[in-house]
Amino acid sequence: MSKHDAEYYISKLGLEPHPEGGYYKRTFESEEKTSDQELSVSFE
């Protein structure tokens, strides 16, 4: 078994940089949408 570095897997899997660090690939996106009213609750 050959060893590969991170860049190999990032390229091979088509991963994208994540804004908070690391890499990811979107595999699912819900068609359901959330309105601004539903998000009006403040979380602390």
C-alpha cells in the first residue's frame, strides 16, 4: 500500500477548504428553506 499526503486526497476527493479550517465536500443540500422569522430567536 502506498502512502499519500493530504494534498493527494484533497485533490482525489475534490475537497474544498472550509472557512473554519480543514476541508469538506458537500454531499447533500436540503431543498427546505428557513425564513427570517424562524431565525428571529436570539441564541447565546
